[in-house]
Amino acid sequence: MIWIIAKKELLSAWRNRTFLVAYSVFACLLATAAISGYRMYRQQYQERLHAAQETREQWLRQDSKHPHMAAHFGNFAFMPKTALSMFDVGLDAFTGTTIYLEPHRQNDFSFKPAEVRNASLRFGELSMALVLQVLLPVMIIFIAFASFSGERKGGTLKQLYAQGISFSQLYTGKFIGYGMVALVMLLPAVAMLLFVQLVFLEATAGVIMRIALLGLLYALYLLLFVGVALLVSALCKEPKSAVLILLAVWIANVILIPKWAANAGDNLHPLPTKYDFTRAIKTAIAQGIDGHDPSGARAEKLKKELLAQYQVDSTSRLPFNYEGYIMQAGEEYSSLVYDKHFAQLEKTLDRQNQISLWCSIIDPFLAVKGLSMSLSGTDYYTHLDFQTQAERYRRDFVQHMNRDMQNHSKLGDWDYNADRHVYEEVPPFKYRQRGIYESVKPYMIGLGSLLSWSMLILLSVVMLNRRAMQHIV
Amino acid sequence: MESGMKLFRFIARNELQILLRNRFQLLVLSLFVLIGVYSIYYGHTEITRQSERISQVEDSILNVQKAYRNFIQADTATASGKKEYEQAAYPYVVRFQYNFVAANKPAPVAALALGQRDLYPYYFVLNAQNLYTQTLKGEIYNPFKLSAGNFDLSFVMIYLMPLLIIGLCFDLVSFEKDTGTFTMLRISNFSFRSTMMSRLLFRYLLVAAIILVLSVTGFVVAGVSFSRSGLVMFNWLAVLLIYDALWFAILLFINSFNKSTSFNASAAISAWILLLIVIPSVLNLAGQRNKRTSAIPFATLMRSRSMPGTDAAMNSALRAFYDYYPALKPQDTSVKSLFFKYQGYSAFLAVDQMRSAAQVDKFYREVERSAARQERMNLINPAVNTQEMLNSLAATDLKTEFDFKAAVKQFHGDIFWFSNTALFANRAMSAEDYAHSPVFHFTPQTFQQRRLAGGILQLLLLALLLSAGGYRNLGDKKIVNR
């Protein structure tokens, strides 16, 4: 019986002309999103690769100069486009693409693509993820809202119950039918993504694994919507009420809660201005992290320790350039200060984002959005990881240049010049993408939310037997 | 005419009664007003915070500037006085130590449409170093919040108001069929079309009243003065009322097909998805593809500017500089001036600044052209069109940002010459120089008449087209045939 019901629902979807038209529009949007996503990925990947090569060449071709001055010429870290950004652009337009790496300071991301776009960008960018997250659930609502309430209005529900079918059997049959429709709509997206990655982008095993997980994630999300739509339809006397409730749920999930959560986070935990942030760092470097260790006193203490260690009476008698040593010591101290302040900043950013993460308990859209971005490598935490790796690289390359100064020049010798050989010893920056578990770890609440909602629906169906549903037959 | 008024009065009384008895609709209206009030609160706190931050930075910079004005008059007979004097008097020290602030202060209506303000730094602390090494390095942002956009009044009006209209009107005609009064209405004294139009008019006025109340509340909370910003307020209301009318036209059009309530609800939400998600996101693809609007090639402009410290390098930089400023060229260039090396570096900076600026200006022009190309599609993109108009009235749009950037560039020129005039004259800074310290002025243009007129016209045209279609379909014969 369950299969007969499932077959009937599939058949009515197939015979529904409005659904077929909507599905064609959906398929066109999906194809457009896939093609433009792929083109964008290629374009931006090449652009960033070219910029990285060019700035590397500039670094290597700079004049022979004092190592510290050469360090000030600086290096760059360009956030590489991930192959799966063609599926989910995530936060790419709103995170910067470039970090300028120079001694003494940790810079923030520059060049957000959104900076050179008008207000329309806030309305969203067409991507395969947007189509699946936002538009596909509406299509599910439109085809499923009348599944029970329509039969009730048409009088066929009574007939079905009269044949001895239970509510859970009827629900299961309809769920299988509409679930198959939802999965059939999802399938081309996953197939298209896999095809492009395998044929055009030489996908690695990691990428294929991520695509498989994305497929499972969206399947769970869409089936959840099917489950909710059927449940609401079963509980509403009129199709009109069912469609209104479902659309209200969709709007709250997709528009209201995500926007409110992000804005409330910003409102409750405001970020410092760069001016205040930089000033606090400068003060901490000058006066010591705790305000009791001024830089002059620190340098003096270090000098005394060095003189005692090497048993000499003047810094000029040290076997290395004292200025280079003190510069690196200063760099290391400023790194401590930066670490402390950036840890505080990250904590504030994390607190802001936590509101959205916790809201994903009531909002499956937020849960899927976070997980989808993380699997595609376009979320906040991936960008944070990039920033951390870029900062580590900055410290290494500045240290390398300071050590060169320390070991190859004498005190007061600012005429010593490093050459291309020294520049080549600094390797180019390369970002290593995080593993799958590391990527999705911050979004486990979301995954828990999706599973809990699924369980809740299952439980509701088991509890709502025919007798319980009789009053709305 | 009189019978029309009579009908409207009758319908309005009836509609009001139905509204007051319908708890669901009252709940939806109250919820909308509450969300509107929250959005006003949100916008107000954001803008107040921005204003406070600007004031803090300005105060901090002004305090330092004040200290310099005292330093220049310090008693050089004392060691500390001499040190202070040297700090303020040597132009080669002052050029990179004496800072200025250039702030894009929020316009009065900014709290109601935060627009692009959260994307850009709204102040810069500047000295005579290269402008781009000081302005291109990123600010502190949360990209997640940026991508979500702002929960301001413009969001409520553009995204949620259409939903309220859908909630009020999706069953305008089908309600009569559901309740069995459709035939009764058709045989009444008044035409079916007039009855439906009067009903729509009442609901339009209801939503217009909510728009008016929320906007005026927003103006009051944001402290917008009618005498100074009356025109902006008037245009704000005009844009919203026309956008409101467009959505009523859409609902009239959908209802005119005389389909079931469920169909109407689905069609209205589909129209909402189309206008607020699908069309803007598809048109955004065009903007993305323009390679010439990528800022990545400017990465190197962030680099610290350095040059070899040799005489030859200095002379070369000065020669290039004097080509631009021949009046500053000394008569005898073979004699090294007092500040020769410092002048060499300043000359290098000035020439480099001009070259970088030409490159950046070209880029900004391309971005403006790209934005203008996108605006051409606004007829089929009414939500973005409305958002752009509100942002322009609030001076939070892309154009205002470019105007601000242009003003900052000009101000940076003044900053450069503040210390470098003395440097190239081989003299110390004076109290007179400090008395004429440049101050940044920027007043955003909140009323771009042509742009606004074009935008409003596009909204009106679309509203008229749909209303005409809907009005025609509602004709007695047509509605029965359907």
C-alpha cells in the first residue's frame, strides 16, 4: 500500500504542469549557477595565482638592500579560490582576498570583492548552493502543501482511511513519493558538480569526499522539508492554511532568523575600530603587555643578559649584530602582543557568530548554510585559518631576514645588503586547506540540529496515529 | 465620482470591521510594526556607534594636533622644550608623525538605510606617506555579518513589507469564492471591479499609514530635522509609497486571474522570490564577471615605499618632481640643500602618489561604469532599484563612497603640502603653518535628482503596467469567464 501511495504522488507530480514548468526554471537556474560558478572559479583562481606569482617575482627582483628594509618591502598572501567555491560562494565576496605581510604589524584582509559592487550584492549571489538551500525548499512546499489537506478537501482522505490504512502508512507513502521528487531534483546538481570537478578540475579524493558529504547534507535537508511540509499539510484542515504556515516557516528560516542572528551578534558584541585596536597594540608593545615592562627597559635587560652570556663589555664585541638580535627580539615580543590582542578579537568574532550557530538549532537553513560553506571552504573559519597560516608565514619570513642581518652584519652597519640569494631563501606562501573534520567541526551544532529535527518529525508521525488525526479528517 | 466615494466609504468601514475582528491579521500587522521598530533601534545603535567612534578618533587626533601647536611655541632654553620644538618644527619629522583624520560622517537618514556603510572604513588617519599604503590595508570586519546585511528599516520595507501586502491581499478575490459570496457581490449595485479596487485602496492606505508611522518614528529617533532634510524625507516616503503601490499592483494582477487561494498565495510568494532573490542574484553574475573591477592588481600599492638612499637616486626623484612643480625648483641644483635627502624622498613619494592615483582612479571609474551598467536593468529589478534609491537618500551608496574617496584623495594632497611646503622651502615649520593646518570637509550628496527621478519612473511604469493588466482582467465579463 505504501508503494502504491508513493507511486500515486510521483505520478501526480509528473502530471502537474505547473510543477514541470517550475522544475524547468529550477534546472535552468541550476545550470546557470553551475556554469557561472565554474567560470568565476577559473577567473578568480587564475587572477590570484597570477598576483601571487607577480608579487613573488617583485620580491625576488627587488634591489639589493639591507635585510630589514627588504623585509619592509613585504610579501603577500592571496586567499586561493577553493574548487568547491563554484558550488557555494559562501563569504568569499565579503572576506578580503589579500593580506599584506610586513614586519612589526599584522595586517587585516584587504580587497573584499563586495567593496566594488553596488547594493544588489546584498540580495545574494546566484550559486548552486543558493538554489538548493533557498529555492528548492519552496518548490517542495508548493508541491506538498496540499498532499493531505487537498485530499481532505476533496474527500479522498476519508476513503483512504476507510480502506484501513493507518496515518503513518499514508505519511510514509507520501514521504517516499515526495522525497523521491526532492532527491530527483537534487541529483542533477550533485552530478553536475561531480562532472565538472572530475573532468575540468582534476578533483582530488578529498574534493570527491566533500561532494559526497554535500550530497548527503542536502538530501537530509530536503527530506526534512518534505517531512515538515507533509506534517503541516496533515495537521491543517485547509490547503490555504498549510501553504501559509509553510511559507511563514520558510521566510522565518531563510530571511528573518539568519539576518537577525548576524545583526544581533554584531550589536551585542561590537568589534573595536582598527584605530583603537592598533593603538592598544602599540601601547602594549611600548609599555609591555601588562603595562609594567617598557620597551626601553626590556631592551636594556636583554642587553645586560647578552653581555653577561658572552662575557663582553660592549654590544659591538658580540659575535653577531646586536641590532639584528634586538630587532628580532622586538618582533617576537610584538608577536606576543599581537597574539593576545588577536585572540581577544577572535573571541569577539566567535561570540558574534555563536548566535547564528546556536540559532541553527531552530533554523535548519542556518545549519545547512554553515555546513555547506565549511565543506566548500568558503566559511568564516576557513578564512580565519588562512589568516593564521599567513601570520605564521609573516613571522617566519621576518625572522629569516632579521637573522640574516644579525649573522651577516656588524653593529651600526646599515650598509650591509642582502641579495637575491637571501630573498630566495624565503619560500613563497602556500595555503594548506584543512581536513574535512577540521572544517565542519565548528558547525556540529547544525548537524545535531538537522538530525534532531528529523527525529522529531519521525516521532510526531509515530505518535499521530489515525485516531489522533480523526478530528481533522 | 460621488458613488465611487460612497462605495469606498462603505468598503472602508466594512474592511476596518473585518480587520479588527481578524486576530490573525491584527497579529501580523502588530508583528510587522514591532519588527519595524526593532529595525529602527538597530539602525540607530549602529549609526550612533559609528558617530561615537568617529568623534573618539577625531578627539584623539585633535588632541595630538593641539599638543604640536604648543610644541612649536615651546621654550627651547629647556631640554624638554627643545625636544618638543624639534618634534614640531622639523618638516621631515612632521610629515610622517603629524596625523589628520578624514571621516565620512553619517548623513541624517543613514540610520534607516545603512547600505554600504558597513563595508568600508568610515574614517582614515592620514599623514604625508603614500595615500594607498594608509588606506588600502583592511579594516576589522566580521564577513559573516557583512554577508547577512543590515536589519535596518530599508530591509523591513523592501523585504518584509511585500510579505505583509501578500498576507493582506493574496485572497482578495478567492476569499469571496471560499465564503460563497462571489455571486452575491456580482449582482450588487456596484461593479465587482469597483468593489475590489476600493478594497485594495483601503488596504493600500493601511500599509501606507504603517510606512508613514514607521518612517516618521525613524526620522524622529535618528534626529532628522525637517528644515534641513525635508526634501530627503519627502523623497524617502515617495519611494516607499511607490514601491508599496508596485506590490499592490502585483497582487491585483495575480488576483485578477480568479484562481484558488492556494494558487494565489503560491504565485505571490513566487513573485516575491523572483523579485527579491532570483532576479537580483542572476543579474549579480554580470557584475562578478568583469575582470577590470578586481582590486587584486593593486596589492602592491600597499607596499611601504622605499628608494635607494644614494645622491643619484635622490637627484633623479627630484628631477621628476620638479617637472610637475617647476616653481619649487631651486635656481642652483648643484648645491645640496639643507633637507636634500628628505626632499628627495618626498619628491619620490609625490611622483609615486600621482602614478598610483592615476591607476586607482582609472579602476574606480571602471567600477562606476560597471555599477551604471547594472543600474540599466533596474526596470526588471525593482527591489534593488528601491534599495539603491533609499541608500542614495541616506548617502550610504557606492557613489557616496567614491565621492568620499575622491575627497580623501584631495585632502591627502593638502596634508602632503602642509609639511612639504616648509621642507622644500628649507625652513622649519611655524606657528602660522599650524594655524592653517588642513581640515577635512565632506558633505555627502543626499539628493541626486536625476537618478532618483529615473528610479521612481521605472517603479511607476512597472506598477502601472501590472495595474492596467489586473484592472482589465477584473472586468465583470472577464472575471466570470475565468
